[in-house]
Amino acid sequence: MASLPTLCDPCPGHATVREVGLRDGLQSIATTLPTAHKIAWLDAAYAAGQREIEVGSFVPARLLPQLADTAEVLAHALTLPGLVASVLVPNLKGAERAIDAGAHWMIVPLSASHAHSLANLRKTPDEVVAEVARIRATRDAAGSASRIEGGVGTAFGCTLQGDVAEDEVLRLLQALLDAGADRVSLADTVGYADPAGVQRLFEKARTLVGDRLAAAHFHDTRGMGLANCYAAWQAGITRFDACLAGIGGCPHAPGASGNVTTEDLAFMLERMGLSTGLDVAALLALRQRVQGWLAGETLHGTLWQAGLPRHTGASVSTLAQPA
């Protein structure tokens, strides 16, 4: 496999939006998008400037038929120069498939909520840590360039368990790195986070693990997704997961609806003066295409309704209004 494409951040004034719609978005809706449409989505997102995309998940097709074609979508992603292609892998078997397929990054989900971990993966959080150690050993033995990101979900609370202690989240972040993860991330799986709590936890996490805390993943379930992204940015985070049209959620986390919307987040970051490399108008045009493909599904976001502002100095304002 070719070496991992160069990641551009952390750089002063730069932020990366990692598109997760092809995995987190599609896994939680009834529609099964045809492979051709997924590849068209991938190509259009790439043309709009996205250089980190989570293209699917190596889970059994009987569990998530929406993602049964992940290997085919990943194969196409690997033909796009400079694109960092990631996949979710819930266990060693999924990791073996990802390694064989040449994924750049394997995202291993771990829930800080004991109850959600059992519901989602049928493992305790510490059993997931042990699985990461096996994945690392398998990756190294294969001589693979695939890298491992441990994603700690329900980091701000859980609809099944309730409160999740910050100390437990921090313990699990360190445990994942000790087990062999190359980096870690934090996720608000059910939209419980608030900006003050986000800034506090991310600052503690960065103090503990430094730049190996690589990304933030928020849901907009209660309307605080963008505010939480801003709070994480204030704590030093420059990579954010988001989903076109704000679809997505975890099938095993009741109420976990709606990721942060890619086009809204990109617009906010650009208006803040950060460079994302994204063409927001192109993202809005892609959203219109996806809306047609997902007829009957609930989509989210606000920028598509208002359009891009005219006559301002922001870089996104020079782009055309959506049709």
C-alpha cells in the first residue's frame, strides 16, 4: 500500500473537516444508497476540497446492509490523490479487512459508557482496549501502513447510562494509546455536551495526551453542535468530524440524531478566518444532490436555507449562492 497522504494540520490558521456522512450518516437511515451514488458523493466531496473522508465501516452486512459495499467505496477513494481514507472497524476481524483493503486509518470506536459499550459492541470499554492491542499487533505483523485512531464516544454522557465521569474518559484515552492506538479522538455520541464542558474536557485531555488527541466529533441533537466545535477549537482542536446535511447517529444510542452539518461547520470556520480548503458553494450543491438520493429522510442544517451572504469580506462570500 502507498504511504499515508500527508496531513496538513495542525497548522496555524488551518482546520480540517473530516466528512463522515458515508459511514455515520448512512448507517442510521433506512435508505440504502447505491454504490454508484456513494462514489459520486465521494468524488464531489473531493472536488469540493475535502481531503479526509470516512468512507464506510467493515461490519457484517447483515448488521449494517447500508455499508456492505465499503470495500468497493474504499477502493475508489484510494485512487484520489492526497485523500486520507478512513473506515470504522469494530473489532479485529473488521481491522483485518481494512488492512487488506489498504485503508489509511482504522477508527476503532470505544464507548466510555459501560452500558452503551455493551449495547453497541457487546464488549466492556476495557475489552475494547484489549481489542485495540490485538489490532495493533496484527497491523504491525502485516507490515501495514494503516494507522489506528481510538474514538472515545459518549464522552459527555449517555442516554442509556446517564453521566459519564471525566476521569473515566481520560483513563480510556490513555489506555487506548498504551494499547497501541496512534491517536485518539472524543465524541459526543448523543448530543449531551455543552460548550463549557467541551472546553474543560478537551483541555484536560490535551494536557494528558497532547497532540495525539486528534479530532472532535459532535452531534447537534440539542442545537449545540457548532458551539461545541468552537469550544473544542478554543481548546486547541483543529480536526472536526461532520456530515453533509447533518444526517447520522448511532443505532444503539437512543436519541443520537444528527451530526454537525459539514456545510454549516465549513462556513463557520471560514468566517472565523480559518482555512479549510473547502468550497462551501460546492458543498451546498452536493447537498442538493444527496437530498434527491435520500428522498423521505430527515436532513438537517441551516446554511442551505439562507444561502451564502453577499457583499462581505469573508472568503466564502465570493462563492455563488446555491440554486
